[in-house]
Amino acid sequence: MNKLARGFLGCLASLSLSVALAADDPKPQQVLQVANEELPVYASGQINPLHTERPQYPRTQRDKSVQGQVVLMVVIGADGKVAQSEVKESTPTKEFGQAAQECVRHWKYPKLKWRGVPSRYVVVVPFVFELR
């Protein structure tokens, strides 16, 4: 085998290795048992959405110059669409949580496999509402 062919095959082998490594789904931070289903839970930075929209700042809070923080637990369907969300924290008012939930409904996430099977999963998503 000539030098060029060996170099090409070496590049091809390293390319297939890096593709195989990239295809692995990230390790969840924890697993939630929901009815008969185990859902892997990921932090926001572990799984990046493919499509996002910004939340609307609650008008009553903006008019009062109030800032807020929200933490949502978002269930992603096997199709990558948001199936449901739950407000875990919304300070100082519920309005911030409602605004975050409304916008996250339109987000899209990558499809993931859990234990080799296409699966639903949970992403913990923080929001910060700041006036600028």
C-alpha cells in the first residue's frame, strides 16, 4: 500500500471514530421515574435547543421595573418537541414563570436516545428577566 493510501485510510479511521463519539448522547445528571417510564434529566448546557424564542417580559412587571428569575423543567418528546413544562421556581412573581412557559412551548430540541431507544427526556431551563 502506498503512502498516500495509508494516509487516507488513517484519516478515514479517525473520522469514523470522531463521528461515533459525537453520536453518543450526553450522560444525564439524574433519572426521573414517571409512571412506567424513566426520563433522563439534563442541565440546560448539556442539551442545546435547535430553535428558541425569547420570552415576553410581563408588562406589569416591566412597568414596575421588576426583574425576575425562572427555572423550568421541560419534558421533550421523542420527536424533539416540547411535550410539557413545569415551573420549579419563579421569583419574585408567577408572571415570569408563565411567560417562560409560554415561550418554551415553541422551542425545538434534538432527538435523543436513552439506552439505545428514542426517548423522551427532561431539560432544566433557567431564565433571567432583566431590564436594560
